[in-house]
Amino acid sequence: MSRKRKELPLLSNVEIIDVAAEGNAIARVDGMAVFVPFGAPGDIVDIKIEKKKKSYAQGRIAAMVKPSDIRQEPRCEHFTVCGGCRWQHLPYQYQLRCKRQQVVDALERIAKIELPPIPDALGSNNIWEYRNKMEYTFSNRCWLTFEQLNSGEEFPDRNAAGFHIPGAFDKVLDIGRCHLQNDISNRMRHFVKDYAVNHALPLYDLRAQEGFLRTMMVRIASTGEIMVVIVAGEDRPDELHALLNAFKDEFPQITSLMYVINTKVNDTFADLPVHLFAGKDHIEEEMEGLRFRVGPKSFYQTNSLQAYELYKVVRDFARLSGSELVYDLYTGTGTIANFVSRKARKVIGVEYVPEAIEDAKVNSAINGIDNTLFYAGDMKDVLNDDFIAAHGRPDVMIVDPPRAGMHQDVVDTILRAEPPVIVYVSCNPATQARDLALLDTKYGVEAVQPVDMFPHTQHVENVVRLIRRDKPEQPAQEASEEL
């Protein structure tokens, strides 16, 4: 006989006192931290505890007793269910203060190193419709909210076009309107879903791993160019081509219309061929007169306008005079490398994804940039002592690793290379702080700048300028002559 699960308590009249990690809010009850999503500091709420440990508990807001004075009405009808924009209920200036504090907490508590004053997070001018890339999932089994389940109504139409529910791979929330990308993206999603339903094309069954219409990616560049990639779970060319023709007729402004046949278990098509149906096989972004080609598999910062502000911070922190050898690690499609190349003697970019490196080379070529070199391979394997001996010790090293941060072998190589300046860009201040602690044996932090790339979410980018502390920073020409 199974053991009866202990009923967890309902906590009444609890005050939310702050925001916490992962976009949650925090309260304290009898000295215990209680984490809940979608709370605002100053809220008085009843909390239903759902998980309890010795030192903390997790729960949800069961009732709002008194809303905080800072709480605002969320714009999105799917707020609290979608899980994508967990801070829509907080004023934007308050969000920026919270993001700065995330950086401060990570660098002080994890890195535990000497730090300069940390300024306010650099805010985004556009806080709605700022994303240049959205990925939607089609499903025949939409997520039903607690309210829908408890309503007693029947829901025979379970088709959905939207986003995965956090923590539920087989549940997709049907989205009416998402406010993070230009509204044409919503119209495209609805058109494809309605076409499939009207023509008896089955939406994907995520449990059975079968069905025709699977996912759709929409990229909208700052130039106005649009790319759409529709992914089918079955190879049915006549029906797929009919859908694509109807889509092209409905949205003639599309720059690039492509498709993928994906019969694998997972949704990613990074290892699958992408077929061009109409238009070009890429779209173009623009930044300070530079053009950047973006293909269906390319990485490009998802907030185009704020990416420009981020890269300006990187360039300012590098303080280039025109004579430096720059290494750009985790270069992606070479956006930063090409962006700073006009103020450097040479820029060498290294990236794991071969297709991204090919994009980086093309981006240099189409912009007439001839002082860049790009190499593909695992960073810890490519960036070694022999590589640095062959190409020269860098005057400035720019690193922009994935969320996991840098591999220990990469950190060790950087420490041996001893570039006078390191500019570290991170989308995860916690792993950045860990790496700064490792670099602290030779480098001190001279400047920090948080940058908000994703309004209404808890995510924040952070840029740090480090200088080698065992020797005074030298003029770039002198440093180059030592090589």
C-alpha cells in the first residue's frame, strides 16, 4: 500500500519581500525562504506550498490579499501560464534595478573578488516586439489551464500553435498573441495552423512522435527582411508545397521561405538539410553600415537593436587604437569580430559550429573586411599554446561563451597567453562570476556593465573589462612589438 502524501500547508497573509533567481519572488516565513513565481515585492498573498525542504519551500500564489503598489497590469493574456515573460507585472525601471542586482549578487557572492562600482543596467529602448527570432510548436494536444479543467466545459479542439509549457515536453500552450515579436509573426502562426486544420493536415503529436505540421521559425531582421522556416514531421511533398504556396501568396513580403523534413525525436534541425522554397537562403541584419547575413541555422543576438548597444559596450571596453591583435572567442557568425575589426590590426575568431564560421567569413567578405581570420572547432581543442604561438599573443581577448561559461582548459590557456586586456561578455552572470574567480590569479576587474537584452524576463547580459595586474597595461603598439 502506498504511503499517503502529507498535505502541504497554505500560508496566509504573507508579504513578498524581493525578487529571486529564475524570475521568482521570495517571502520569509518563520525564517524559511519561500519562493513563488509572479510575485511583486510588497504583495500580501496566500501561498500554497508545493514543495518543502529543510531550509526553503516552493509554492504558488493561491490568493492575492493586497497587491503591491509597484505591481502593474501585464500586457499579455497568457501571463503566468506561458512562463516566457515572468516580469511583465513589474515596471520596466524596476526590472532594470533587479537585473543590476542579479549581477551584483553573482559577482560578490560567487566570484568574491574586488569589484569597481557597478552601474545601472543599460535598458532597451524597445520593450515590446523586440525579438528578431521566434520558434513556435504545433501540437494536437494543447495545454488546458486549471481554470479550463475546472470549468466543466468540453474542449474538443485541442490543436495548438504556440510554446511548450515549462517542464512539460508534450504540452503546448495555444497562443493568441505574443507581444515579443512584430505582430506579423502572430498572423503567420495563425495562418499556418488554420490552413492545416482546414486541409486536414494533422498537427504533431508530441507523445506518439507523429504528425505532419511540427514547428515554425520566424526571423524578422532590423532591415525589415523576413525569414520563415516551416518544419514538417512527415515527408508529404504535395501537401507541403501546397501549404508553402498558400503561405507565400498570403505573405508576399517574405524574403526567405524555407522548409525542413524532421522525422527525429527532437525538434532541432541543426543537423538536417534546410530546403529553399522561395526567395533567398538568408536575410540580412545591419549595424553601423555593416551587413550581416543570417541563415536558418545562424546564431544572431535575438534583440537586434539592443545587440548594437551591447557591442558598443564591448568595443568601448576593448579600447582599441587600430594596432591590436584581437582574439574573439565563441565568435558565432563573427558579429563582434567584424564589428570591432575597423579599430584593430587583426581579429581572429574561433567558434564550435562550422556553419557559423562560414557565415562569419561571408560577413567579412560582403563588408570588404580583410583583417579577420576564423577557425572552427571545440574551443578547448583549438585554443591552445600552439595556436597562440602560430598566430601571436593577443593584445585584447574578447570572450562570449554559452551559458555554461568557459571550460577549465580554456581558462588555463588564457592565463598562459596573458593578454593585457580581456573583455568578457556573458548571458549568465553566475558562470561568469565563477570564471572571473579563476582569472583572478592574474586579472583584476576594471569595469562592469549589465545590459538588458530581454525585457520582461529575468535574463541579463553582463560585460566585464579585465586587465592583467602583474604588469601595467601597455600601449598597444608596445605590446605588439613584444610578440
